[in-house]
Amino acid sequence: MRIAAGIILLILGATGVVASLLALLAELLSPVGFFHPWAALAVVVLLVGAGIVGGGISAIRRRFFWWPLMAAICLVILAITYTILIMSSPTMPWDERTFAQRLLGTVPIWGGGGLPSLLALIFLVKRRAEFQA
């Protein structure tokens, strides 16, 4: 279970790193001559993704328990934050989405990152004794 949690963290972290590098590359190659605020978010995602990859490596190597645990917790918090932002976003007069439709808008983040990170968190907590200090 520890190795499965490490692989989940590696995949999710590598996805974040690659996506943020592609976003930064697109920002660098854009014809607009100013720094877009989304590029700052891409840098944050790059740093968080690198930490999550480090947590996955730490889980596979059985080195430190807190690093992969914090990576999994961070991913769950990101999914919860995204859900809250989507659910509390103001609606436009022409956008008459119901509560259920807004909730369905959060399915990709929970299916792609929230539930796997929750699963990794459960795996890590169950196998805490396998880690070295």
C-alpha cells in the first residue's frame, strides 16, 4: 500500500509539474509583452508539484513519513478549495446553473486528483509503521 501511495503521488505531482511547465512555456512564447497573473499560479503549481513528487519518492523509499503525508493532505486541501471556489463563484445573469450543475463542475478535480490523493492518504496512514525515522 505504501508503494501504491507513492506511485499515486508521483503521477499527480508529475502531472502538475508538466502542466505548469507547459503553461509557463506558453506564457513565454505568447506575443503579449506582460507577465500574466496565471503564470504566477503556474509557478506555485510547479513548486507544489515538485514537493508532491518528493513525497512520492519518499513513500517508495520508506524514508520520511511526514513528507508523503503532507503531500497527500495538500492535494486533498487543493481539491476541497477548488470545490469551494466553484460552488461559491458568483453567477452571471445569463448563467442560471443550479447547485447540482455546479457540483458536477467539480467532478474532474475530484476524479483526477481528489479521490486518488484521498486514497494515497488512507494508504499512508495504514502503513505508517513501515517508515523509518
